[in-house]
Amino acid sequence: MSKKMVILGAAGQIARQLTVRLLAETDLNLVLYGRHVSQRLARWAANDRVTLVDGDFQDQARLQAALVGTDWSI
């Protein structure tokens, strides 16, 4: 069973580079969390290892929900 990682602020430049590497070099499932990620990171929407979650850090309930079932967050 593959581990699941949340990347917070996933639409940022460094997070996007990290996402590319993690998808290419690991078997991790990724939860990409950030503002408007479903639009900004639409290229990964069809990837079965990626879950896109639109939200900001002020929305504590959505942020906590995104973290459920994950092994790591960065």
C-alpha cells in the first residue's frame, strides 16, 4: 500500500517542482492543497495518484480534512 503525502501551498514554484519529482521517482499518492489548485494544477487532475484540494490556510476545517489519512505533510 502506497503512502500518502500532502503538499501545502502546492501551486507554488518549489511545490510544483517537488510534485514532478515525487510522481516520477516514488510511488507516493499526493494531496495537493492550495488556493485554486484545481485550476492552477489541472494537468494533474487525471493522475490517479493525485488529489487536488482547493483551500487556504484560514479554512481550518478544509485543511484538517485534507490531512486525514495522510502519512506526511510538507
